Amino acid sequence: MAVVLTVLGCGDAFGSGGRFQTCFAIEAGDTRVLLDCGASSLVAMRQAGLEPRAVDAIILTHLHGDHFGGLPFFILDAQFVSERTAPLTIAGPPGTESRVLQAMETFFPGSSRSPRTFETRYVEMPAMRPTMVGVVQVTPAEVRHGNGMPAYALRLELEGRTISYSGDTEWTDTLLPIARDADLFICEASVFDKRVKGHIAYTTLLARREALGCRRLLLTHMGPDVLARLEELEIDAATDGQVITL
């Protein structure tokens, strides 16, 4: 069975290049999950024609707003617009449930305690231990990106395919087993050749490309200096709306 990944958003936190914040939709048969859910993700889903009610689970790499800030809107849409009744699973690093509830109270006071027509299930995934999120096996590895909670790179396995994702991080050899033999490794490249704490430079990634051992490498989370040099890149760069079949 084919696994289809749709790039709903591949931008950074600041909308560089007019791109939506991080969100990838993964579909295989009746399974639909989101990988990260940045603040603009509900808008990106509407634009792509993806029905929010059809999403079974949302899997988070870390708890910065451009990676999980869309959840208050997604949950309220599920209650008041999409009329969801099926359970929704939200999986992420330790602290996910408390941070999501805090965000809901900040954006829409009282919303975290309102009765819903569907069950919200939180799964807080331990590092380096496979966790089943529905039919998707997720193996997290802790990376280097300060956000007050652990930040993860993720390796997702379903239907005989592997999709790996760096999340946000500076270079760490922890990425090597996450990427190895993956059908697709999505990796951030926030800057072109500068050194920035918590993020990978494109030139650093290029130098380690062969060591990753993935079948396909795709850049995401690109800042202005990377976007200004797209024609020079030797690694494929994601675009919003891109569809990849594995």
C-alpha cells in the first residue's frame, strides 16, 4: 500500500518566503496523521482540501508555536466546525498535554475545560523507545533545540515505509540512526552556512549527506538566506503543497 506525504507547511517560525509553518500530512489507506501542527496549519489544511475531521492523530516533534501552535485552533474546529466524534490522539514529548492545555487557555480562556463531542487522548513518548500511535510506530530521539521540554527527531514506520524527520535541531549524530535506510528523511536547514544555536546549516547537512544513509533527503524549515539560494542547492527543497508518494 502506498504512503502519501503532503507538505502542508515547510516554513520557519517567521513565514519566510510566504510559507506556512511546519505541518506534514501522512496518509496510508484509512490512516491519516499530521506530523507537527504549526500555528498556520488549519489554514494550510483548508487550502490543500484536507478535511481536519479525517485526521486520526497529530504527532509532535517539540513544543514551539511554529510546530504545535495550531492545536488550539484544530481542537476548537473539531468541536464547533468539523463536528468531530472520533477520538483524536496527540502524541509528543513529555510535557505535551500540559503545554497544549496552557496554549488553549492562553488563546481561548476556558476552552481546555469545555465538554467535547470527541475524546482527546494524549500520548507522551519516551525517547529511544518505539511507541505505537494507532498503526504508526514512532521512535523518538532527543535532539538539541531548547524549548523548555525535550525536543525530538522522529522515525515513523507504517505500511513497510519509513519517514524520518529531524524536527528542529543543531547537528547531532543522533540523527544518523533516525535517518538510516529511511525512504524519506525530512531535515531542517534554517540557515545556509552560518552557525546558529539549535538549528542546522545547509552546508553542514550537505557535508554529512552520505552518512545519513536515507533513500531520499528533503529540506524544510528554510530561512531567508537558504530560500534566496534555492537554485544552488544540491539537496531537494520542500515546497508547500508538494505531494510525495512512497
